[in-house]
Amino acid sequence: MTTLAELTTLGVGGPAAHTVTATTRDELIHAVTTVWHEGDDPFVLGGGSNVLVGDDGYDGTLVRVATRGIEQVGAANGRVLLRVEAGESWDDLVAYAVDRGLAGIEALSGIPGSCGAGPIQNIGAYGQELSASLVAVELLDREHGDLVRVPASELGLGYRTSVLKRHGGEAPVRDGVVVSIDVELTDAGGLSAPVAYPQLASSLGVELGTRLPIADVRRTVLELRRSKGMVLDPADPDTSSAGSFFTNPIVSESFARSLPADAPRWPIADDDADDAVVIPLGEWTGEVPRPSLEHDARVKLSAAWLIERSGIRRGFRLPGSRAAISSKHTLALTNTGGATADEIAALARYVQMRVGAEFGVVLQPEPVFVNVEF
């Protein structure tokens, strides 16, 4: 029997009661609607890169999305519209775009997972987010049981979130399954979008805002991600992770001023971004309260800096645990070999507790949890 450990990048999780693999859009629609008609919830899985599944697995139907296809459906005024099936590998889409000189997602190179999962958490890295290129998704809507085209403007896309994402055990605001996505990219003669992230600009040896051959940007992004264990490699245990396990907290500027002066912070303009949960220093109890912040100017903090300054170093693990902080990147929790979901969750709770006690910021996990207490 196939287990979720074999299908997820963290390599943990028990079996599903039933498994259906959908290789065409018709198979995907049929599999999902059949489970809905039975009154159950399917567990829809793409690349398995942003999920933590419990050791007992899933007592229901697992629907594996293995649809493929990238089609150009429009082009005008230097813009190209691509329609991509949900099961297509995200990095394969980036490679497809870069090979054709289409800019807008090259800084998202190397992100694991499927294209259908991309809008759910509004994937982003190195100064780019999917929200800047996403036009719409084709959604199999649970409420009405049919396919609808939902514009990106109606998806509530924010920092690593959307109306399609489950938050903890809560149902998504809009329940459905992404069947395909439409992305609009720029045909700029093989040049990238302006470089918008300091670390990437430094690695490329250019100023922010510079445009370079798009293949050079992709190659450099992949090198940066590999140096952090963020490109899947079966020979590297540090890549057995869900990527960045915690999101960078967004807090009020007034709260940020209470942190050490060397705490990295960046102003943000996204009014839809979720605020972090903050608590008075010294009052951490292990409970996660609801967000409560005055809405003055807001800034994004570095979760990695908070983790390291709370005393947790790369390679750290709890006694006897096979879950560890990556030896390359403190934001990644890794399976060093044979770890359980409970071990991963325990380490995540410990990190959350340490940062909360030290700085009054409750880090929020990025992966979706399935049958895991956190």
C-alpha cells in the first residue's frame, strides 16, 4: 500500500484508505465529484511539497493530480497568456517560459510542487509572487459542482495565502479544486523582469531593477536555492522538507521598534497581507491567540533571524528526534531519515514556542496540516 510518506517531500505520513491518480482533466473532475457526491472530502495532492500528513495517514480518498499540459492561448502587446494544467510541475512551467524568453516567473525557479497548488498559497521567492502573473484559475467549485473561471482578483491573494487555502483545520473560504491556471507573461526579447530582491541582485552582481538575460536569472536562483537545500535532491537529506516551514511575520511598525535594532525588517504595501500574532513579552503560554494589532504602517520581519536569535541553530534537533532544522537554512524542518509527522510537529511547536517567548511573535506555519495536531 502506498503511503503519503512516499508522495510528499517531507517523507512522512501514513497510507490513504483509497487512492485515485488522475492523468486527465476529465479523470480529475470525475474523481473529485464522485467523492463529493458520497458526502466525503477528497485529499487532493499535487507535488506534495507543502503538506504535513499525520502518521495515521488519511481515512478517505486521496486524489493525485497528475494532469499535464501547457498551452499558449493568447498573445498581444508583448504579453503572452499560458493555460497550464493543475498537475504540471511548477518548475517545468518556469523552464518552459524561460526557454521562450517569457519573463515574470523566472525568480520562482526551483520551487517544488504543482501549478495547481501555486495559487493556493500564492507562491513567491526572490522578489516575485505568482499573484503578479496569475490571471485566473479554472476551479471545480464544490458548492455548485461545476467548473468556473475565477479571476485572480477574486482569490484574495496575499502573502502565502488565498481564499483557497486551508488554515489549520478551518475550511477554505472558497472550497474547490484547481483544474488549470492562466498566467500572463512578458515577451521582452529574452530579458528578465527587473531584479527585485537584494540577495539575488548581489549574487548576479547588479543593482536592483536591472534586467538581465532571463536564463542567467533562473540559473542564479537555482544556485541560491540549492545552497539552502531548497531544490529537491534525493542525495541531500536537507531537501527532505516542506521548504520554508514558517512565513515571515508581518507586524506593525510600532511593534517592530520593540525588537533589537539589527532585526531585519522591510516595509510592505500589501493591505491584504495577514498580520502576525504578537503577544506581550514574557507572557507566552503555548496558546496561539487571534491576531490583534493596531494597523499603523506594517513591516515584514525575517522568521529565520528570529529563529536563530532565539537560540535555535542550523542542524538543531530535539533529543532522540529524527526531525531537525536544516543544516543550511533555519526556516526548513527536515526529515533526517525515518522521522514521523509527530516529530516534525513537535520540532515546529518548539521553534514557535522559543520565538514567542523571546520576541513575542508567534510564527505561523506555511504547510497545510492533514491529521496532525499543532
